[in-house]
Amino acid sequence: MSKEFIETLITKEMIDEKIDKLAKILNEEYKEKRPVFIVILKGAFIFAANLLTKLTMDLRVDFMVLSSYLGERNSSGKVRIEEDISIDIDDEDVVVIEDIIDTGLTYKTLKKKLLANSPRSLKLVTLLDKRSKRNVDENPDFTCFVIDDLFVVGYGLDYKQRYRNLPYIAVLKEE
Ligand code: IMP
């Protein structure tokens, strides 16, 4: 591969501001409830950590490890559940925390699986939404940023496991 370089797309300040807004909405919507937040690993770990520390309701957190890109820039078109949740979500209010919704295939697969466990409600929050790439009829309930069809890294998102530690979202380009 030719040399790659990154260009900032969304700054840390912009992300912090959106997370504050999202936390306010969730604190209001779930204040009388005891939701279970399911963090989709690996990409959502930084977004989830920052969002969850701003939530004030009585909540529980679980994790699911999924893979669809298999380290490449384009989705493999197949979603693998590498590790499942351990909390029983039967009759619970569930909120999934995702890093990015691209084609929507990952969420479609995930939703089908979670609904089979009869949650009382199921919502999705995502940091990023590549809306123009959607090829299934699944949309997030809360989105921080809608972005163009660009391959992005940082704030948890990777390219071949690199760049996850960037405190902002950047576009990965090739020279
Ligand atoms: P979907 O199934 O096509 O919606 O893909 C969702 C998953 O693909 C995300 O959870 C990410 O892991 C990965 N993904 C999609 N777009 C990007 C990107 O621009 N950078 C890094 N990972 C991405």
C-alpha cells in the first residue's frame, strides 16, 4: 500500500460538545428507567467511555465484540459475533452504543439477535453515520455526526488496529 496520511475531520471539542448534548437527552429520556447499555467493541470504546461517565441514571453496561471489516477498508459483508453479552436483557430497556453505522448490516444483524431476547425497548446511539452508504432499512435513534462516504479513523476507530488512540476523528488518505 502507498503511504497513508490523516486529515482532521471532527475535532475533540466538537465531539465533547455533541456527547454533552446526547448525554442530556439520554438522562432525560431514561431518568425513570434502569437501562442496559451495550457497547459494541472494539470501535465504540472511547465514545462509550466518555458518554457513559456523563449519564446519571441507574444503568448497567455490557459489551459485544463484533467484526465486519476484518481489518480492511471495505466491509466484508459478513458480521461475526466474536463475543456476546452476559446480562439477560429480557424485559429491559436496551441502548446499543456504536462507533459508526455504514451500510447498516452490522446493526441489522445485531438488532435481530437482541430482539430475539425480548428487550422492553431497543435503541441505538452512534457517534458517526455514513448515511449515503446505507443499504438496509436501519437507522440510528441518536447520531452525533452524519459524515460523507469517507474512511475515518480515531476516537476508537481503526485501520488495521491502528489510529484508535487519536483524540479526534480523521480521514485516512493514501498518497
Ligand atoms: P456496517 O455493517 O457497514 O454498518 O459497518 C459498521 C462497522 O464497520 C463499524 O462498526 C466499524 O467497525 C466499521 N467501519 C465502517 N466504516 C468505517 C470507517 O470509516 N472507519 C473505520 N471503521 C469503519
